[in-house]
Amino acid sequence: MTPLRYVPELHYEQVRAWMQARGDEMPPDLLPPTGFFVPGKAACFMYRTDSSMVLVEGLVAAPGLEREERSQALDAVILACCEEAKRLGYKLAMAYTELDSVVKRVERMGWTHAGSNNHLIVLPL
């Protein structure tokens, strides 16, 4: 399964629908231009920083997929983001999640669980 590069004009509405199905809302201007997309299946995004660290976020899958199909698509988009980050010279990928299933998934890919008491805080500007 080979992910496509995310193109907002082509893929945003599908990603938005998947997020809404899970009770999330992500306006298009909050998604970065760098992301990967498996049509009808999954997406993941890479938030670039001005350091050697990149955030891999916005992981989402289409509702209703069979477990194995969803798993393969999620793995593919995560790996695509990591490969792109490495190609661009980043040295560390970081992600936040509340889901144990995501932690287990990325640990299988070599990620390390770095904390147990993390909090996500935001400030509208």
C-alpha cells in the first residue's frame, strides 16, 4: 500500500469527514501541507519545526474499515511521514496521543514511549 502526498484541494473533505466521524474537527488551515493519504482509508500529517524535531500528528482512518485494512493503511501513512522527515534531515519524530492502540502501533515501528503524564495544552492566538 503506497500512500499519496496529501493535496488539500483533493483530500481535505475526506479527511474532515473521517475526523468528524470521530468527534474531531480540524479546519483546513490547521493541517500542514505535508501529509500522506491512502484514498478511502487513512491520513497522517507532518508538522515541520525550525529545529531537528518534527511532529507526526493528525492520524486518522476511515470509519468502517476492516481491522487489517485499517492497520495496513495507518502503518503506511505513519511510515511515509517518518521517511519524509528523515529525507528532510529531521532527527527526531514526536507525537501525542491518548490512544494506547497508537502507542502500541508506533512502538512496533521503533518509537519509544517517552512519558505517561503528558498534557496537551493550546492557546488560541
